[in-house]
Amino acid sequence: MDWKNGYTEEAMIAQVQVAPATAVGEIIERYRRSLTDEDSRYVFAPFNASDDLEKSIFARNDPYLNLLLAGTVTDSELAKALWDLSEATQGSTDEWRNSVKHLLLQGHALTALIKEGRWGDTPTDGKISLTELLSHDDFNSDYARLVLSNPYSKGLLKKILLRQGTFAIIPEKNLPIFLHYIALNKALNLDSSNSDGPDLAHWDLRKAVEETLKVAPTTPEWFYGISALVDALEQKAFPFYDFPIEEFAANWLKFKSKRRFSSSDDDDNEEPAGYYTSLTETEEFVSLFCAKFGSWLVKDKNLKVSEALKLESLIEKSAYFGNKYLSKKEVEESLNGADPNIVFWLLHNDTVLRNSESRQIIKEYVGDGARGWLLKKRVDYQKQIYPDSFLGETSSVNDTQSEEFTQLSETISFLARQTNFIVERVNKAEGSLKAIGYGLAFLVAIFLLKSCG
């Protein structure tokens, strides 16, 4: 998208200097989209950025335009100037100041603002100490969420997760919370390796994720953090070549999660059920991991579907149905078996979803509801990766609403899965937990009704 709308850059800057604020706002929006459209690698300095345009907007000294500019600014000095405005105590509301901060931390401006620099080990004249932010016992979780979910922070994530260099002071107990935020990062599954060379930032992140999962203790905090991350990871971007999958899965099967919202009448020893299956929450997590990344466990197992249906090992069974190539007939046989959980694993089987006939069978099987929503989510992702397999098909989500759908679904999914220990850090009162649980259930129900409609 060309933000200049057919004019020269000089002519657009002249318009910015004299046009009404609403018209300049439209120019800023086109500019923002142009950076997003063409900056698919999430580089730190988009090649089509215009410092002159940004400076002209800032020169208007208009609070409304500065708020919009904060969401797209690339010039480091302007980013710092906007941050200074957000710190000022005069001439603006708390809402305006907080919004400017949030927008700056969500965009290109991030690396100009953090003192640790682009790769987290070189001090700069930034405005925020990232190590200080992430190391506090009572760290600002809102800022941390914005920073760690920012696509332009991807090059920092390895050192943060492994606590290397300046990040060595981060307390281990903060790490599982970081996993929730990293799971929201839109660059998480973006591997930009090509004929020109590997995407080193992504390769580093892969190593960091694998190392983190290997050493993570089996505690509730880590369980929900890892669950959030595994739910977000895609097979194509995280193949887990040399990862001890079977050992990892067996270790977590020994863990028993606790109810997130309970009353005095609940059995404290009863494990909560999974969201998509008849399995327990822990079993569902383990089977999801194996269905996504367990291809190595069944690579040399030439089992027929009838034999796989009889497997007693949850690890092998989920790995089989999540990774093996299955024909349309075999998909039907799988779904007609006695195990109702198989469809959950098939929903993460790339080869199955790429086959239009098999996809239609699964669609009719899952119907509406949670698994129907999951199918739409999986298919929309597959369309981005394997467009040739979906030629002639429209998106399962209205194109004009796809971005809002994605943002809303990510937010609700994040809240529904992770509220347990994050909420407890804020308020441990049983009554509050109940109220939040009912509220989340209501939000999920409303969302599912809208998505189905």
C-alpha cells in the first residue's frame, strides 16, 4: 500500500502541514499500513519509512496526531520525544499519556526506547531499562506484555528466556509469565530464512524455546505458561528436530493441574477437564504437543488406522493422528472409532487439513462450538502457508473482519487459558476469582456465538 496516494512525498508533507487533523489522520493510517504490508520480516528500520513525514506530523504539536504517530513512528529521536510527552504531568490526561506509552511499546519505536539496545547487550540512550522492567518482583506486567508480544522484540527473546548477558538478573519465577506474552507475538512463527541466508533471530528463538521447555519445572505457573506457548507454536516454524519429545511428554503426564476456579464443594484433587477433549487438562496439553511436534515418534511406525486406534499410549496415539498422512477413507475410519479425542489431533494434522475432502469431513464432524472455531483458526493459518491447497476458497472469516477476529480470538484464548496464576498475582480472594471466571466464560460464550453466526 502506497501512503502517498499517487503524490510525491514532498506534496504529501505539504498537505500534512496545512490539512485538517482528520485528513492527516487518514494519511498516518495509510502510512502505518504501508509499513505493515511491506515489512513482513519485522525489520527494525523499514526501508519505506519517512523521517520527514513523521517530523512534519510531530511539528503540528497536535495531541490527536501525536497519539496516532506514536503507533507508527520509526524515527528514534521522535520516539523518545513522544515518550517524554507521555511522562509530562501537564497539558494531557492520564489516558492520553498511557495510550502514547502503549502505542510506542507496540511498534517500531520499541528498540529506540529500551536502554539495552537492539540485541539486548549494548547500552543506549533509550528511555526504558528492559532488564529493570523484566526483573522486578512486581514488574509492570502491562509493559512486559507489550514489549514481549511486540514483533520487533523477537531478536531479544533468546537472551531474555535464557537470561543471558544483561538479562541474567531476571528472576526465574518471572519466566513462565513471559511465555504467555511471547505466545501473543505475531512474529513467533515467522521464519524468514531464504536463499539469501537463514533467519538467525528465529533460529535463536527456536533454540531458546527448546531449552526452556527442557528445564521447566512441573509447577502450575510453568504448566500454564508452556501451555500458552505450545498452543501458539506452529509445526513448520518449530520442528523440534533433536528435542526429547517422549521424555518431555512423559514428565508432564505425571503432573496434575488444579482447578482454576473452584468452590468449597469442589474436589480439590480432581483435575480439570480439557477444553477440546474428554481428557484432563494435562493430558490434553501433552497430546497437543505430540500431535503438533511428535512426527519423529511415529516416523518409522507403519501402522494401519485400525491398529493406531488401539494404541494405549496417549503419546504415540496423538503423535500418529496429528502427523501421519491419512487418506479421506482413513480420516472417516479414524472419526468413526471409539475415541472422540482423535478429531482434536486431526485438527493439527497439516496433510489432513490440506485435503479438501478430508477437511469437509472434519468440518461436518465438529460442527459449531469450540472445535468448530478451532477448525476455522487452523484452516486460516494453513491458507497462509499453503495457499495452493485452498485455491478458490474464501477465508472462513470475513476478510473485512479477519484482523478483529484474530485479535479478539487471541485475547479471549489468552484470558481463558492463562487467567489462573496471573489473576492470583493480582487478587487471591476466592470471590474475585469466581467473578473473573464467570466473566471469562461469558466472554467466550458471546465470542463463540458471534463467530458461529
